[in-house]
Amino acid sequence: MKKLPKPTDPAGKPYDAKGVFELCVSDMSNAELKKKYVAATEDIVLAAKHYDEAAEKSELHSIPLGQLAGVLTKEELISVYTYRMVRQERPGRTVYDALLARVPNQRCPLCGVGGISSLDHHLPKAGFPTLSVVPNNLVPACGDCQDAKRSYYPKNTEQHTLHPYFDDFDSVKWLKAGINQSAPPSFEFFVDPAAPVSPVTLSRFDTHLRVFKLLKLYASNAGSELTGVQGQLHRLLVNGGAEAVRDHCLEVADSWAQVSLNSWKSAMYTAAAANDWFCQGGFLEGND
Ligand SMILES: [Zn+2]
């Protein structure tokens, strides 16, 4: 999971909802139709303003479902995204490409694992069509995260998933892992109930992990990671004992924490370092 700065154009200027909507509808050839869209601009701007205010306060659930703009239908509003922002060679495509291009290493900010595939509507466009091309509602994401979320939207504060543009979710450590002493060992991830945040924020972390199915993803990644490093850990154990294994795990945990305090690798290696059974050779269990 990774926080992102709010959307800006390639020159670093913030994208505003008005400019992006006007750009998307700028090449409409049907004058009558274009008039309808232009007349809806102020409603789009107002919706974007309410969205920003609500997102800052984790109150996106207060935005009414199915709100429209001007005389445009839900389908007409969604079509601005589908045909005038996503489609190649449309003026709005420049915004689409710019939003995708600004993500470090093209890594999905929602899971921190998958590669970016397209833009996700944080509040889904089917339920919130006025936000179809509002930049702050468009988050670059991987295909798995988009499949997992689908038309999900929050109905109360606790149900908010983390918003990479608005939420501060990486300044305290809250993702933890535990080890099952099995053969092979397996890792389980969870939200640290002792993390120094409010109960509502803890619930939001939990919501995020569950909506995007990250508990299973991180457990699977940790299992695969362990398979890859068993030989290295074994050499450390033979040459330096459990202490060398522990020191190495702490070092890796620290290194990943510098990338992201709540990276699954940091949580995994922190759990490994804290587990005597693991460091004394438990990591080899089930390794034929
Ligand atoms: Zn993802």
C-alpha cells in the first residue's frame, strides 16, 4: 500500500475537475449534445468539491448514490469516461495516461504488489456517475484489486477503504504478521490492535485488507518468499546460529519498512525475527 500525491498534470499543476471535464467533452461534434454536457459542468464541479471535502474527513459514505448532473443520464455521464477519457486519441486520454504514469515503479498503491493496469473509480462510476472523470476519484490500480473491489462503496466510516490521495496510512506501523509453526511454516497477516490510531482507523485498515483480499495475497507471497530464502537462512544458521538468522531478518524487515512501513515483507521478516522456533531452524520444516 502506498500513498500518492493528488493528481497533477505532467507539468506538476493540480488537475481540476472543471478543466478535465471540459477537455473530455471538447471534441464533441454534435453541437446539441455538447450543449447538454457543457451545461452540466457546474454540477460536476460541485460534486467534485463535495467529494474532496468528504474524502478529507472519511465521509465519502455521505455522498448520495445515483446523483446526476444537468440533464445528463447516468449512461451519458459514464460515457464521458468510457469514450472520452479511456479511448485512444481523445483529448481526455492525455489525463488518463498522465494519471497512470505518475505511480512509482508502476506498483499498485492499493495492494503494493500488482502492476498498474488501469484507473479505478474509488467511488464506482455506476453508483456515482458525476464522479466518472473527477481526477481525485481516479486511482491507478492493478487488475486484481479492481476485480476484488468491483462496485464496493462505503456505507459508514469504518467501511472506507484507504484512499491513496487522501489518507495517511503509512506513518504508523499497523500491519503485523504471525507464524504458524507448521511444516512448512506459514504466515498470517492482521491489523495490529495496539497500533496508535483510533478504533475507527483500525477498522478502516481491516476493511481495506478484506475488501482487496490482501490477507490471502500477503500470506501466499510470504510462503513463496520463504521458499526462495530457505537456502540463505540455512547458511546463516549453520555459520552464525539462530542469532545470525534473527539479525538478517531484522535487517530485511527494516529495509522494507523504509520503502513502506506497512509492506508485507517488513511485517513478515519482523515476525520471523521475533520467533525463536523459526530462527532456530523452524524455517526449514517441510523442506525436503
Ligand atoms: Zn493492487
